Amino acid sequence: MPIKPLEIEEVESKAGNIYEAVVVAAKRARQINDEQKLEYNQRVEPLIKTDEDNDDTVVSKDKMNISVEFETRMKTTERGLNELLNDQLEFRVRSEETED
């Protein structure tokens, strides 16, 4: 997998500063990861139940195909960063001021 360098100025222009942009992209990557984990578990759950009935320790082809499909998807960090760079994310910064 080739590494694609990014211009820091381009990433920084999407948020207040580079650190904020990295945090936004990382939080989105975590959201994507959680969504994918949930989807994977929902798709594999029926297969696990049928394997328990057969007492097979062999990995089924269906489980393997699902795993390979998820492995070939774009990495969540790359997807989060691309969404930020393509202006597909909306975010707001919490103010540090506390109201009395």
C-alpha cells in the first residue's frame, strides 16, 4: 500500500489549526471503525450460531469472505482524513469558557 503524502497547509485549512484537524479526523475514524465493527458482528453472528450447532472448529468460507471484504476496505483513518479534506464533515469546537 503506497503512502500518499499530504500538504500540512491543506489539512490545517480545514480547521483552526493542524492539531484540531487531526483530532477531528481521528474522531471520525473512530466512528467509522465502530460502525464497521457493528456491521461485521451483525453479518457474522448468524454464521457463528450455525457453527456452534455443528461443533466445527474450521473457519467457514462465508466468514472468511466477510473478513476479506472488510480487510479490502479503505482504512478508517484514511477515510476520516479524506472526509475532512473533501469538506464532508461538520464539526464544532467546544468553548473552554464556563457559564456561571
